[in-house]
Amino acid sequence: MAIWFALIVAAYLLGSVPAAYLAARLVRGIDIRQYGTGQLGGGNLWRMTSWKLALPVGAFDLGKGMLMVWAAQALGLSVAQQLVVGAAAVAGHNWSVFLRFSGGRGIATTMGIVLLIPVINEMAPWPTVACFTFLATGSVILRSSPLPVMVSVASLPVVSAFYEPAITTLGFLAILVVVVIKRLVAPRSTEAASVSRKRVLLNRLLFDRDIMDRKAWMYRLSRTAKAIKELGKEID
């Protein structure tokens, strides 16, 4: 139990390392939270900077979950315990202790966990297969990832229930809960001032944004930052 608790703490701390923030700050001199969607992940970094910067960040975020799950397995913890450790890494990414509990969405970290779990354990690969099938197919058809991401993560406990013990399914459910909570708890944006609370929550759950206009949402903070910068110049 002590080892498990120690790994949960370590996973949270490793997950909290804000690679996207550090890369944007060190290479471009910007706070990525003030640009695009404001998310601390590879996707927003890609749109606001370049793929050359975003790819290693995405790989690091993917590896955070994989490393902690592997460590848990190597120390003899059960699959369910490994998943809880992985969920802690996702939580760290979503609420980084190093950035006053701001963060990304934890999707790359989640996918690292989902990818590695059946490889290092004797378990059915079908939750992983279903997850990546929904993600890939949905992203190609819709040309957008938020809804396919939610469906793919939600499929994990559902498919697991048919093939794995209930305790393992609860482990997948823990990851889903962390991902869902992160989508729902953000403060309401000014762009959604005229949108009902129920609609905002539905938009967040399905599309990971407060408003239906995808392009306006993806670049909303870029325009805000630019306006503030221009206002500052006028005052000077």
C-alpha cells in the first residue's frame, strides 16, 4: 500500500511537469495559456507555435503516463492499481501543482496509459483497440478531435466491463472521471456569456469548448492577447 501511495504521488508530480508551458516560454518567450484555447497541451502548442515544438512535447506527455504505469507494473501492482497511478499522472497534467493547478486536458497522457497497459499485462487488448478505433475513425470523419476523444475515453470502462474484472473497469473509469471533470470545471468564458449553463456544460462535454464556433474558440485568446498588446502600445 505504501508503494502504491508513493507511486500515486510521484505520478501526480511527473504529470504536473508542464512541458507545453516550458517549451513555449523557453523557445518562443510566450505564456501559451494566453494564446489559442489556453490549454497546456501539444495541440494548442502546435497551432500557436509549430509542429517542431509540439511533437516532442506531445511525446513527453505521452511518456508521462507510460512511465508511471510501467513502474507500477514492475513493482508488482495490479492492473487496477496501475490505472489509478496513471489517473494520478493525468490529474497532474490537468491540474499542475507547478502552475497553480492550471493545465491541459491529459489526453496524450491518457493515450500513453491505454497503449501500454495491455502490452505489459496479461489482459484483453479490446479496450485499447476500441479506444484508438473510435479516436482515429471519429477524427477522420469529423475532422475534429474533441468528440472522438471523449467517445474513445468513455469506451474504456464500457468495453473493459465485458472482458476484465470489475476492479480493472473501475480503474478505467477513474481515468474517464478525471478527463470529464477537467472539461466541465473551467470558469465560463466571456464568449459564452449569452449561452445557458446547460448548453455550456454540454458543449464542454462533447466539444471541449463553451461555444459552438470551433474556429472562434481555438483562437479566442490569441485575439485577446493581441488586443491587450495593442492597447498597451496606445497607452504608451
